[in-house]
Amino acid sequence: MEKIDSMSDLIDSAVRTVQNISAELRPGLLDDLGLSAAIEWQTCEFWKKTGIRCELNLNLPEDFVLDQNIATAIYRIYQEALTNIVRHANATFMRISLKKEEENIILEIMDNGKGITMDQISNATSYGLTGIRERAYLLGGDVKILGFPGKGTSLTVKIPLRQMVDTTIGKYIKEKLFDINFRNRQTG
């Protein structure tokens, strides 16, 4: 009987772990209440876990409904940016803005850390930044990363709300990534 209870506890623990991982990857808030609520929740969790102060400005119309693919991409980009800040920035503060501007949704994140270098921005083995770029490019978006030595890093992601009609996604990504790699070879 003890073995059965122990196995039952182990199974319960495994289920809770999977539920927690699933919630962090795509919280139900994203589906139920939308991107703003999910970003707000993730920001609060980040602040609690890291102690990095956050200023969050959500400037989306109250009745704004976002395509699920765009919402998921922006949420994942945000998660990756938070991971990069914790791992690399040595920041104590960050400012986040999410807004609709004309026919685009724009996510801006600025921290007060050590500032990313051009080498780090263009490093092809930086999987986090590559993932951010790929998610944005898949939706016809653009990514701008700026580093300010000793002052911090700025990440701006701009994704059009109207998706590209004539989309050859693979070709588009290859062109964007080729452009990044080509510029790296010219400067390096």
C-alpha cells in the first residue's frame, strides 16, 4: 500500500510539473483574457522571481482582438527577452511597452543592464535572438536590437496586423537571416 501511495504522489507531482511548464509556455490567460493580461502576468512573475523592477505600459484598445498566431509569437518573444535579461544583462530595471500603432503591434523592452554588443547581436549561435527574429519574420515583422554600453539594451519588435498575402515564409526568413549574416561578414 505504501508503494501505491508513493507512486500516486509521484504521478501527482509529475502532472503538476507538466501543468506548470505548460502554463509558462502558453498560459491560459493568453487564450482566455488576451495578450495584455498574459504579458502583465508574466511581468509580475518575472519581478517576483528575479527582483528586477518592471515598468509596464499596455496601450492596446480595450476591445482589441489579436490574431492567435501573433499573440503567441509576441508572448514567446517576450519570454525569450526576459530570459536574456536575466542571463546576460545584469539589469535592475526594465521598461516594457506593448502598443498598437497604425496597422502594427509593437513590443518594446528596455533594460538598464550592461548593454548588448554588436558581436552579440550578430552572433549566429545566439539561439535566443535567432528565435526572436524568426518568430517576428514569420509574421512579416521586424526586430531592432540596440546596445548602449553600461546603460542597457533596447529590443523593439514590430509585427503587422495584416498578414502578408503572398507569403513564402521559408524564402522570407532565409532572406532576412542572409541579410543579417551578410552584414556580419562585411563588418567582421
